[in-house]
Amino acid sequence: MAAGVVGLLMIAGCNTTAFPGRTGVPRGAKVVGGGLAINWEAPTAGTVYLVEETSGKIIETQSLDEDATFEFDADFSDDDVVKTFERVTGVGIEKVRLVLYFKPSPPEAETP
């Protein structure tokens, strides 16, 4: 539960907007999952962005190595988690739509 609350409080504020209303999601990021429970394995090294689509706010950003797993499980049965989520995103729990984006890391340059 504590990890979920901490994750909700980790709102990013980058200025690399590639999608209207989704602050911080870079160009080239692709939708790879979503929902209240996510367990996704990265096909290559890169960064995941968990976005609450209604507000456009990033809930969590995490760098992953190839074959690393991103896990998220929102326990909205806990009133404290619901209140924190609603306060941080400004979205009522009934309108929550979580989407996971992935941006692969650029390939490393080979040295001769």
C-alpha cells in the first residue's frame, strides 16, 4: 500500500510533451499497457511512463533494463489511497484511466 501512495506522489514535470495534455511523455513513446494492475516486461532498455489520461499527469516514471519488469497495482479499496490519488491528479476515482507508455533507450554508439 505504501508503495502505491509513494508512486502516486511521484508526479513528474518534464517539458518534453509529445501528446496534448500529457506533460513529460516524450516523442516516440508507445502505449504498451494500462489499467489498475500492470505487470509488463521491457523488450529492451528504456523508460516507462505511467500516465493518468484524464488529467494528463504522469503518476510514475521508471528506467528499465532489457527484460526488467514494471509492476503497478492500485489498491483503490483503501480510502487513503483514493483520497491521495484524487488530490494529486484532480480526477475522481470513477474517471481514472491509467495508461503505460514505453520509450526505448537510443542504441549505444559502437566504437571502432
